[in-house]
Amino acid sequence: DGITPSSITVGRGCLDTVPRAHPSGTSVIFFDEVARITEDSWAAGETLAARLLPETGRGTLAFALAPEDLVTLDRRAIRPLPPGCVQGNGSYAPNVDALVIGPLALTWTHRDRLTQTSPVIVDHTGASIGPEPGVSYIVEVRWVDPDTGVAILPAGVVIDAGTAASWSLAPEAIPELGAPDRTAEIELAVRSRRLVEGSWVTDREARWFRLTAPFAAGWDRGWGFLWGT
């Protein structure tokens, strides 16, 4: 979005990506008009070995010296774009105890992969575009393993949120039944999906909120026991 001799300003979560944290010192790579791409096609599930060969005034990096990345194709081109501007109770970082206190008001903006191919690329905070025909939304909840702190797949709860750009998530919509013992935290995301050849295809990435599980209000998260009766 902008560049000066000492800084760059970037839009985050463009196209089929979402905002994520980057450590200080992470490289920023710019592609100019001479960057070359292939128009070859591959099938979903194929794994490709790819190498980037940067070109400078001293020449092109030798193929043998370039690090190799493995990329497994996953139908990226036909997946709906993730919703933009996803917030809980009007915040990009809602209170971790929001679902313990009461319902969580989820809001987002529409995206449309069929029209978002112009030179003007909208970031995660942009207003609604579209929506793409056939796209609807789900609220996906994953249990967080109490020992490892890692979200468990597949999702523990999936709620059909329809085609609107908001949803009020009630605490009782996330029951304790089915959660692993001692579960105290959940990860929650709003995801877009569309029906392709009879199967649901979801967005490639999602922006996740980590929250206290609504049924864990009585747990002491430091000691792991239930107060009272």
C-alpha cells in the first residue's frame, strides 16, 4: 500500500490468505513484472518440487543452489475466499472469556474470488465484495488439547451460519459433551464454503480466535480442578 526509504505499509490477509503473526526480521519478497510463472496444470493431491531462482545484476541463482520446497496441490483455485473483517463482539481480538459471559456476536464481510482479480487487491479489513454465488458460512469450533495446547482435528462443533454476514453464537451451542476431559479452551473461526460436485469445499485458511470454553467457567485454569459443587 505504500513505500518510503525506511518503511513499507502492507495490506494483510489479501485474496485467499488471512492475517497472521510474523516474527521480527521476517523477509518481505517483492515480485516485479519480469517474474515468470508456469501455465502448466496438475491434479489435486499431486506434490510438486519447486525452486525459486532470484535474478539480480550478478545473474540468476544456479538451480542446484536454490532450496527446494514441496507443494501439495489442494484445489486452491476453486476454494472460496475466506471472509474478511472477521470480528467477535466488534473486536479483532475479543475477550477470551466472551462465551463465558454470554453470546458472542460474530461479524464479517463477504469476498468473491470471481471478481477479486483486478489490480486493486482488498485486504482483510475491506468492505464486502460479492458475495460469490453459492457461498455460505460455517462457525467451526475445535477443542484445544489441555496437555499440548494444540487444537484437535476434526472440528468438534460445526454450525451452519447461512449466507448472511453475522451470527450470534450462544454459549449453549458449544456443549461439553464430546469434548476431551479437562478441556478448558476452544479455537473458533468463521469459514466460507461452497458446494462443488456434491462435496463441500472450504476456504484455504481461516482466522482463529482462542477462547475459554463456555462450559469451563468453573475450572481454575492454573490448577485444573473444579471449585465448589
